Amino acid sequence: MVDLYSIPYDAPLSFKAPSWGWTRYNAYVNNSTVLTRKDVPFKDLSGKWVIISGSNNGIGREAAIFIAQCGANLILACRDPPSHEKHPEEVAQECIAAAKARGYKNSTIEWWEIDLTKFRSVDAFAKRWLDTGRPLDILCNNAGMGTNPGGASGKILKTEDGLEFVHQVNFAAHVYLTLLLLPAIAKAPEPRIVCTTSCFHYRGEYRLSNWDGSGCKLVEFYANNKLYFQIWVAEMNQRLLRSEKYKHITINGVHPGYVNTGIWTFAVSDGPLAWLEKLARAFLQWLASVVGVTPEQGSFCIQNAATSVNAGPDPAIQGVGEIGGKGGGRYFSRIKDQPAMPHAYDADARLRVWRKLNEELQLEKKGLLEGLGK
């Protein structure tokens, strides 16, 4: 029997890569479907605690307003943003007003600062939550950025932790936050973890020798990390199910659609190919304005994964949940259950991502993989 832990990261995978047509079809199907409240109705979440990262703008803000309208206690996990972005304190007030409008007058809704470009900030946020002793019913790992702030043809900037920005913000920091908060998540009766992956994971390249994206161009940073994130979701699900302590936790990846938000307003470098970056940025912004859905429409994917029975725990396997729940490890395009890239179904491909993260973030040494297997 092959020891999967001994397989080199750059060894060929055992399955055939999907065709160009398959990846493009799956990447763009369901992107522009118009959804209504009938598709994701309100659910009473009073008494539950929810954290949503990146919830001061875009789909995160819209998801926060929906969660508030369901009566939940809500923490907006956001950085202190630049002036051109809506401030999370303002969004907190919007959420309080939305909750009261639906009769929920006693909800706790607050902004807690977190900067995903700094692991020390993630540590501080998680400690603040764990010190409350509260269970965490729903964690939405939503914050993200489009591409490296240094510009694709310029110098690739890194965070203070030494990681490429998109890799850390879109992927590594969310994994780290989830594992730090896992003890609180496990305290909830039917907890859910919702990870905003993306249809771009179909465009990602599984190349662990270039793990943090160094040398990638334009949105390749984004696509590769979304692929790794969806793979991690699938592996995390398998490990949760093997643990009596964690098997009641449901984790899924979601794609919001092609949303017309500020994520496409990425930085452009001053290098000789700056004109090409500006052209690509302008094209993406134009495309989003023409075929993209609104942030409200995009947020339905988070709303669905956080509240619907279909995206909830499988009672036959997890011991909690309602009949009709299908469990975790899945990928939702908007609210449609859809096959992810084949890497998410291959034990070796999943384990390599798990191993790589462990090495990079020193997860086992920090005690964050306890109860999740080797």
C-alpha cells in the first residue's frame, strides 16, 4: 500500500486532468441566474452566533444583512478599511436596522477588527472570540482580493509573514482562522463553515512547486488559491467526519457568480507591461458591468450554504441535522450543488495540500491539527 505522506509534491497525480471544455463549462454555468427570496428563504437564527469575514463590502455585506434579518448575533470580521470602502461600523448599523425591521431587537451585532495579511491579527481575533467561551454556529470565510497589490508585471509583494498577498488573504489566513476557532465551532449543535472558493478554481493550476504563486500573472494568483481552497474544504470535511468530536460540523465551498464588485479593481504596476494590466483590468470591469450579478445576488451562495437544509449536515452520517441535508465537502455554484475539480475527490491530491499547509503554517506544532488525524 502506498504511503501518501511519502509522495513528492511534484509527482504526477493518478487521474487525468479534465478537458478544457469541461472546466470552462463548469466555470461559467449558473453565473447569471437570477435568484429570489423564494430560493433562499429567511430562517430563524435567533440565539446563534455568526462570523463573516470581509463583510463591509460586496457579497459579504449583503450576506451580513441577510444573517441579521434572520435574527442571529453577528460579528463583522473586517480590517479597518481605506476611505473608498464602506466602514464596517456603518455596516453594523445597517445590520442592526435590518434586524429590528424584522422584529429582532436584541441581536448583538459588532465589528471586530481583523487583518488577514497579518497572522498576529488573526491570532488576536481568534483569542478574543475564544475568551468569550461562546459556541460559534456559522463561520463564513469570505474576505478576498483579486490579485497581488504589486501588480502582475511588477514586484510581487509579500505580507509581513513572508507570504504572497493573495495566497495569504484568500486561502492560508482563512484556514488558519478556521483551525484556531475550531474548539468554539465544535461547541455549537449544528455548526457550519462556509468558504467562498469560486468558479475560478476550475481555472487553477495544481502546481505545489509554485505553491504561493510566485511568478504567476494577473488572476492566476486568484485561480490557483481558489483551487487549493476548494481542495482543502474537501480534505477538511473528510477529517471532520472521522472525528467523533467534529463530525457534526459541516463545511462547504461556494461560488457567488460573476459579481460586479470592487474585487476587479486590482492594482496595476509601473512596469513595462502596465498597459496590458490596465487593459485586462478594464476588460474585467467592463465584463462584470455587462454580465455580472449584483452583490446582493452574489451573496445568495453564502446565505444558502449557511442556512438551507440541502447544504446542511447529513443526519445519517453526522448525527445532527434535518432530513434532506447532504453534508459537507461540496462545491456550490450559486445555490446549485456542482462537481468540483477532480483534485477534491482524490485522496493524494487533497493530502498534498494538507501537508503543504501544515509545513507552511506550522499547524501541527501549534496544536491546531489535534483530533484531525496525522
